Amino acid sequence: MSGFPNTLRVRPGILSVTPNGAPAVWTLRVQAADAWDAVRVECTPDTTVRAMKQAAMADLLPDIEHHEQYLVKLRGAEIFNEALTLQQAGALNASTLFLTSRRRRPVR
């Protein structure tokens, strides 16, 4: 595991999202705004944003069936093309990505 931010307020264990069984070289922190929770995801720089999102949502937001209703943010900006690899999207080892609903919800 690398990067101190990856150890802050995360669930125990690490999700693995590696294509074709390749060894993981990055550990990302993925946080879901709706759940106020985070997980660590092991992956490679060539893992797609979509694959990482699906794995994280399956663990953090298992009741959500339509993943397209959620977006991924990196450094505060939405990643519009989820077919990009994490590296192409600008992520680095130990980056934090956010999952949030596309629709704003009223505060009561």
C-alpha cells in the first residue's frame, strides 16, 4: 500500500481491479459522498475509470443499480469519459477519487 491518504477513514481490506491478472501497482482511495465512506482500490494505470467505478460502487453503494447516475471526480473535476484509463484521466498512485450523484439533492 502506498500513500498516507489511502489509510484515512477507509474500510478494511482492499478491492482489486486489475486487468488480466496483472500485478497491481497503484492503490487509489475512492470515496462515495452518499455513503460518507471510502475504500482502497488496487489497480494498474491501464485500468479504466469505468472498471474502477463499478468495483467501488459494488462495495460502497450496493443498492444502486444504475451506475450512470453517478459520476467520478478527480481533483474536483468530473471525468466525462469513463472509457479512459486512470492514467489518461490524470490519476496518480495514491489519488483520491469521488463518487457522487449526478443530481443534486435538496438539503432539509
